[in-house]
Amino acid sequence: MDSLSPATVDLADLAGFEFVLTEHLRFADLDAHGHVNNVSFLVFFENARVR
């Protein structure tokens, strides 16, 4: 098993990442049921890319 297999990587451990960005949800990011809209993820990725 290699070092990048899902069994060995803990995605909840932020120390394993070189870059961490905190995003805050806006009301506009939610749909009528209170779920995060799929399009909002593209905005989150773009914000991380720019920073």
C-alpha cells in the first residue's frame, strides 16, 4: 500500500496540508432546504486559487 492510499491519509488532520483557507457560508450559498448549493463549491475553489 502506498503513502497516498485512502486508508493512510487523514483528511481531517489539517497539519498534513500546505495551505488551509477558512471560508464562511453566505445565505446565497444555500438552497431552499438549507443545503450548500453545488455551484458554491466552485466559488470556494476559486477563492482558494486566488489566495
